[in-house]
Amino acid sequence: MTIAEVAAAMRVSKMTVYRLVKSHAIAAVRVGRSFRVPEDAVNDYIRRSTEPATPRPDSDTGEDPSAAH
């Protein structure tokens, strides 16, 4: 996929995709002066980014802040 195709699929700007590629958050291959991103790399990034976050224990008490008291 081209950077523009990835941006359209993810509904973000092309600059955001370039930043993700530069930070190695999304795998890409350089072809001449442009990048190509495997569709699997986009799907993997989306899957990793949308996993539910695990609650972090409260740093002061060591308790889960979402736990009912």
C-alpha cells in the first residue's frame, strides 16, 4: 500500500503515516523515493493499537483504581 492508501484506510494524515513508519511502529519498504507498506503491517498496527488497556494499579496505594470499595 502507498502512504496515501494507508492514510486513507486509517483515516489519518499522510504525515501521521510517515511518522509511524519513521518510528518503526509500522513496517515499510522503501522503493526508490517512496514507501510501500504491507497490508498485514497496517492490520497488525491497528490490532496492537486497539487492544484494550489493562487497568494500572493506583501508584499511591497499590490498588486498582477501578475496583469498587
